[in-house]
Amino acid sequence: MASTSLTLYPLGGLGEIGMNCMAYGTERSMVLVDCGLMFPEDYHFGVDVVIPCFEMVLKQKEKLHGIVLTHGHEDHIGALPWLLQNVDVPVYGSEFTLGLVESKLREHGLEKWADLRPVRPYDRVLIGDFKFNFFPVCHSIIEGFGLGIETPVGRVVHTGDFKIDRNPLGGHATDLAAFRKFAEEGVHLMLSDSTNVEHEGFALTEREIKVSLREIFSTAKGRILVSLFSSHIQRMQEVFDLADAQGRKVAVSGRSLHRNIELAREMGHLKIPKGTFIELEELDQYGDSDLVLLITGSQGEPLAALSRMAMGEHRQLQVRPDDLFILSSRFIPGNVKAITRVINNLYRYGAEVLYEKMHGIHASGHAHAGELALMIESVRPRYFIPVHGEYRHLVKHSRLAVECGVGERCSLVVENGQSVSFYEDGSVEYGPLFPAEKILVDGKGVGDVGQSVLKERQLLAGEGLVIVVLVVDQATGEISIGPDIMSKGFVFEQEYRHFLDDAKCIVLDVHENIAPGDTNKLKERIRSALRRFFRKVLGRDPVVVPLVISIEGSE
């Protein structure tokens, strides 16, 4: 086996959509491409975010020479604060991407220490044993990059998230010619976005979306309220342009929208027509037919502006019968129930709601199968690894690569935690497994919420809590105070008081049969007896917490 090698360590994004993070390593150096997070599932009670396990990287952090970011979405940059607390390496990305990173690091008090190095399209940067070439790609966020990586074993293409817009708007295009030119000397390995491999053909273009929005704007009678991803600057530009053409003013509700709009304006990526942008406090000066509002909450987030309006809890905005809501984003799996709940509530107020399934008002930022095939055929890699997708997406993308000319044994489906090495002589082998479990972040706790804690939280959420308070004389073992029984999320105490009174009797019976001073045994017997009782009479199994307090009796 040849000694020179390139080893890939997928820390996230292979087997799920989110938490994208891939380490490229040689004998002497390592570079991380993206460092994203995932948002918690419904069963992750109390968990804020989910991040990759960085154990493998931290064990070799003396080899880590840098972090390269393809674009600024949370699933590609969101875990950076947790990694940068432990490593001191430069972070490379576009100016807009690093602007979003800086804002995120500021929340964690890390912005002064971070070494952020902006790169421009077609830059070529030496990082450790690698040379990174940055190619512009079209995605649902501005200034995204695909990567052409020169490695000791040959050239590698890492597409990042991309689509191929056949009729680009505002110059936001994937430069296929740049990928082809990079591939002229041969590409040893290609890694490509698999998210939309199940969708045939090509995604809708942004120009088609603008045509749909123009028609909607021209026929709307009342206020137009547009909810979208706060990083979709291109879509915001379309909204401002259409509002200006219709003589409408635009106001914004949502901190992330305000922050990203200001960042994009400062960098010259968002040009707002003069006199179009107004503050929420100025809305009363205009009629409903003169207004457009950009609001957060397209995924049904409970604290976002859209959800608060749908619940009648927004301090400055109330839903009106003539309002037209446009949800200009896709329904992310896992958020569908929350989004449909918001839509139903908006209809209760008499508003009209347009969303992707019913109208052409959103274009995915991820390539469909036709675009993925075009990228593979443009690069013509020897080896192919699908990334950024659930397992079925990876399998289907692997099959597509074979149809496009990649050898069947050269199209590899790899999951998180499985290293794979490529050698100078053209051979490849799977290496050892490494830790790549999901790390749950709850407040300031990182990784301290495991399966046992989640199970307890699930029990609390599903069955509730019963607390038994008992004060016992330490010398005699007699009960001084109690037993008192409190229900939290288990039963309504007034309605089920007779059951709780019966539970007190059970506690007294248990106490009579336990030797004085054996507090631990008393607690355990109370817990098991009450669980049996509640299962029998109510069919429920709450968490029972006996609090037995021993005190010294008075003379």
C-alpha cells in the first residue's frame, strides 16, 4: 500500500440532513469542511441544539490547520462556537458567511479570539497539505462556495449545497465551467449534496419564483406578509423590488431578519429602493394595501413573529381578515405539524395563506436529480461519495453516479463515524470507526444529557410527577409531618383528590412495615407501591419522588 494517503472523517451530515461536518486528513495535517448543527427532535425535551462529536478532531488538534465553510446556513456553521472554544485555527469563508459567523460567535463571547479569513470566488488558498479553490454556487443563501481541493493523492471536488439555476437572477449562478476546468487534470474523488436526489429534473428557478410573486403582489387587496428563511437575501431583494414596483412600503418583524438585512446592506448584497423600508411603528400611517411585512417563523417556531401573530400574542401586529400570508420556504420534515397549526390559526382569523405545496412561491436551494447528474458528468470523478442526506438519499445518489459513469465499486456510501482512506496508487480502503455520536446541548451543558436523562424527561412529559413528602422522627421512626402528596403534570388534584388520599394511606401502610431509620428502603417501597397503585387505578405510570426527611425529635 502506498504511504501517501487522504483520509476522510465524516463527523455529521451522512445519514441525516443537518450537522454537516467533514474532516480531510493526511499524515501531517487536517482541515475541517463545515461545522454545522441540527435542531432537536420532538423527543429531545429541553435540548437546544445537536452538534457533532469533536473527540476525534480534538485528539489530533495539533494537526488541524483550518476550517473551511461552504456557506452560512446553520447546518454548516452552527457548531463553530463549541469547537472554537477548544481549538485556535483560522476559519475561511465568504465575507457574508463570516459575517454570520461573527454574529454567532459574539453571542458566545468568542468574536475577539476568532481568526476569520474571508475568501473570494476563484481564490486558491494553501491550508496545511491542501490547496482549496473556491467556486461560486447557487443556493438559497448568497456567497456559497463549492470546493476544488488539491490533495497529495489527487484532486477532490466538494460541491457544498448547490443547485444549477438555468436562468439565474442577479448573477447568483453555479459556475459549472469552473468545475469543468478544475476537473481537466482528472478528479480522484467527488462529494456531492444529496438532499433532493428523489426529485426528478431541475428545481424551479428564482426567476420563476419572482414571476409568481409578482402576480400575487399585483392582485393582493390588503397587507402582504411574507415569511421566509432569514438568510435568504436574494428572496428578500425580490420582495423589496416587487413592493417598490407596487408602491408598497416594507416593514420587518424578527431579530434575525433585521440582523441579516443590515449585514447584507452593509456588504452591498441587498439594495433597498429609497423610501421603501419603514419601521413597525410607522405602519399606522399607511393603508393595508400599501404594506408588505417580512416576518420570521416560516417553520412554525413558537417564539417567532408568525407564530405569535397566529396566536394573537404579537405586541405590534394583529392578523386582519384581508391579510395575505406567503410562506416562501419549504416545510422542513419535523416542522410540518407546527407549520400547519400556524396556517390553521391564521385561517381562523380570516386571513389567506399561500405556501409551497399550493403555489410556486419557493424554489429549493438543493439540486434535483437532473442537476446532480449534470454536476457528476461535468466533474467525471473516479470515486464518488454522496453527502448531505438521509441514508436513502445517499443510496439513490450513489446509484445515480453509477448511471452517470462512475464505476459501481467506486461509488461509496459512507456513514458518520466511518473513516475512508484514498492512496496515491489509486487504491481505497475503509479505516477504523471513530466516535461520531450526536452531542446534545442543553443550556451550558454539552453532552451531559444522555439517553437516561432523555428517558426521564420523556416520562415526565408523558406521565407527570408525583412528589411524596414525609417528615420522620429520627429516633422513634414515627411520622411527624405528612404524608403530603403533590401532583405535577399527573392529575388535577381537586378532581382526583380521592385517589391521592388513597395514596396517602398506602404510604402509611408502607411506613408501618419498615424498620425505623431505614430511610432508603422506605423511599424505595413508597416508590414501587405508588407506581403499582397508579397503574392499577388510572393506567398511568408517573415518576414518583419520595422525599423522606429525618429530624431529631424534641425532648
